[in-house]
Amino acid sequence: MKRGLGRGLGSLFGDYERFDAQEEVSPIHIDANEKVLPSANEVGVLEIEVGMIDRNENQPRKNFDEKSLKELAQSIKEHGIIQPLILRRVGERYQIIAGERRFRAAMMAGLKKVPAILKDYSAEELTEVSIIENLQREDLNPIEAACAIDELMKTFGLTQEAVAAKIGKSRPAVANTLRLLTLPEEIIRMIEGGKLSAGHARTLITVEDRKKQLELANLVITKKLSVRDLELLVRKLSKPTKSTKKEAQSLELKEFANNLNRILATKVSIIGNDKKGRIYIDYYSSDDLDRIYNILNK
């Protein structure tokens, strides 16, 4: 497993939290003609030319709302940038760790320089910090969040439990977010485009038939169904008919299923009776499958 940051975002925003927008500060001005650029050891807020700053290609948020950016740009024109960007030195330039939305709005507002605080991170740490910072701020769309969590797990060898601890979420919440990536590509695009909410998406996951998932997704959009409407519709569709009604199960078998749910920390379904049937164990990623295998192997 690759080394995690272990410091949390407190260290990332340590100087940022000490920065008071109401204080009288005298930022150090840095432009492209400077022969010696400051390092992360510099104390305080710097003023750095926007032309010397590069965006982070691993920024998990890919979509920036144009209307929201214009509103922020107008605010910056009137009041300036209240919160400094967090940057790191890369050769003779700087790369954004946190604050890309402010950076974009600042350029839109026509600013030549922006306030920033320097932090010393490796490329690997930058990727992890950038993803975690965005996930903790909860300003990603559901699919961006799912992709960010998936990238954290694959890139840094993290388990769902480890990711949950880093971003302050429960393991089930992380698992449910990852499950969004199992939806058909057409539905994923609907979520990214804001046509379906995370609540709609989570409800559609419970539908096993992928064709039916797409039909319901289109129905949500055309009929403008709420999450509650969709939940009721899915419940009605999944209600067994008289001919397919489940066999009555004993209390012992139901208790056995509940115990499996608790032990495996995932959904377990038993179809059948005490004499014959099937056990279904849900998993939502390869990491989840490994975790269940390790439990069963014991």
C-alpha cells in the first residue's frame, strides 16, 4: 500500500485558517520577472501572477457551473479574493492544490495577480490531497465523487474503510457512492448533466434490469418525478405477483439472513426455505469482494 498523507487537511490549510480577511496584510508580490521564486518555507500570503499558475490536471471536479463562476467573478471584482489559493512550486511555476474555482473566476474578473499560500507536496501527495479536499467540501456531482473515491482506492491502494476515514464518511456511504459507477453509461451521463439527482441514481441501483433502469431514468426526466415518486414506482414494480410470491420463511432462516448481513456488512438475501434455496451476497467493488472473501475464508 502506498503511503498516505496521515496529516489530514489540517496541515494543508494550517496557514489558510490563520489568514483573516479582515486583517491588514501586506502580501509579497511575485511576478514572472522574479529571479528567485519563494519556496513553501515562505511565511504568509503571496501575490502571484496568474500567468505563472498552472491548473491541477488531477482535479476531480471536471465541471464548473458557468453561471456560478460569473457570480463569483463579479464578487471578486467588488471585494477581491478573500480566501487565498493553495499552491505548490513546480520548477519555475506554481500548481494549484486548492482553489481552482477561485482561480478561474479571478481570470474571468480580469485579475493579474491572486493571493496564495505555498505548500510543499510531492506529485503523489498532491493527487491525494486534491481529491480529498474536494470530497470533503462536497461540491462534486455524484459521479465525480464516485470517480474520485475510485481513483483514491486504485491509486493509493486504499480500502473503503480507509477512504471513509479520510473524507469523514461512513463505509456504507462510500460503498453506495461507488455503486453509482455500475449504472449504464446513459444514466451516468444524465447524472453528470444534472438531469438526475444522487437520490434518483441510488434508487435506480436497486433495479436489477438495466433496460428497466434506463426506462425509469427517462421517465423521471420526462415526467419530472421526485425521488419519492421514483421510490414508490420501483417498489410497485418490484412487488411480487401471486404466482411469484416468495415462500414463507421460518424465523430461524430470517435470523440467519440478518446475521449474515451484520457479519459481512453488506446486503444478503436468502431465497427459498429451510430445506432448499439460494443465498445472494451483494458486493460493490473488487475491494468489497476481497473483504467479503477474507471474512468467509476465516
